Amino acid sequence: MDDAGDGSDVECRRVKTQKSRCKRGDVASCVEVGTYYASRDRGAQAAPYLSRACSRGAADACDYLAYIYANAKGVRQSYTKAMRYWSRGCQLGSRSACSNYDLAKARVRRLRKRR
């Protein structure tokens, strides 16, 4: 698959179809494309799709996007963005995002106390 570099023709067609659906506003398709790229360590390609899904209410997309930013998975590391996306995911009901947000807040507090 040219688009992802390592898949079958069927997979390639599916990703292209999902990209098209995402552009037309299908949030589930945005999540699918974003997680497809993220699972292949292509965070820079995943981020726009996950961001679109997160902004349209997909809590798990917010959590995944925060992970990408917190761990610099193909994007410039940004704890600020990670915290923002975890917070948004938590507000939307993702237990994982809430847990990650709480852990990150605790870590920030510990780091500030050391100063």
C-alpha cells in the first residue's frame, strides 16, 4: 500500500475510502484512519485525523492524540497539547483519558515541587 507503506491493496482501498468519509464529516472514519497511522508509528499522519475526530466528540481519539504528543510519536513532543487532549477526552467520557490526565497532572505537581 503506497499510502501506508506496508499493507495490502484491500487495506489501501479501505484507508482511502475512510479518508474520503472523514473529509465528509464521518467521525468514526477519522478515528479509523488516525488509529491506522498511529498504530504504524506514523503520528504526523495520524494527528490531523485524530484531531478532527477529537474536536467532533470522539473521546478515544483525544486520548490517542494526547499519547502521540506526550510521547513524541512522529510529532514534536508537547505536554501542553497532551494535557489539553487528555482533558478533552476526559470531558467526553473516556476513562483512559481521565486516568492519563490525572497521572500527568500528578507528575507535573511532583516536578514543580522539586523546583
